Amino acid sequence: MNPQDHHALAEQLLTRAAGWMDADTGWKADLTGPERLAYRGADLAEAQVHATLSTLLPVLAPVDLTVCRASRDSVPLGLYTTREAARAHCEAHARRHFTGGYLGWVPDGGGDEAPEGLVVFGPGSDDDGPYKTVTGYVVTPLTVSASYDAAADE
């Protein structure tokens, strides 16, 4: 059921709950006062459940999630919910293999979703300027879809 269906059902149940105390209509005349109260209470409780679901379902609906994969030479090291955590993993590994120099992240294209490569910058000779070593460590943002979209599969 979608949120609108839950809302409509809650309204129907509230209307029915209001009618339980009217003993002059149809088969309800055969019920005792406590029986009518019990049915009314059950309808009110169920209406509350559906009213709650009508407001919570949009909040609880699954959403796409972006995770960041830390890797070296296409070998995954881990998945992280933040770019900073993936960078930290790569930098810790890089420090084992590259001593000296400064670590820096270079985006592979524009935008916030572009992969980044880790490079080491260090001093060079006077003629050549500073050197730049590509480490092979990469942080790649990946979108994990909450649901299958047949149209996007085309």
C-alpha cells in the first residue's frame, strides 16, 4: 500500500468508528454497549496504525546511496560512506610504500562524483621542478540504487 492508500483507509476506519455508538442502525442494534465499544476501539487502533504508516512511509522509502570505493590498481581495498574515510585508507597504504613527499588527490575529471587519484609530490632537481608520482590508489564514488529501474537498463 502507498501512503495515500493508508491515509484513505485511516479516514474510512475513523468514520466507521464514529458509527459504532449509533445503536439504532441495522445489525448494530443486536450488540451490547461494551461490544460496540470494543469494535470502536479496534477501528480506532487500526486507524492510528494506518495514519502513522501514511506519514512514515515517505520517510522510510528506500533511497539511492553513494559509497566510495578505495582501491589500488583496480584491486578494491574497501567501501566507505564518506570520501574522507576512503582517502584515509588509501593514504595509510601509500605511506607504507612511498616515503617522503606530500600526498595529494587529483580528480579524474570534473564534478563531485569524479574519481580521484592519489599522487606523491616531492622535490626535484632545479631543472626539472618537483616530481609527481602516480601511486595507483584511487577513490571512486559509486551509486548503489535502492530499486531496479527497467528503463535505465536500456
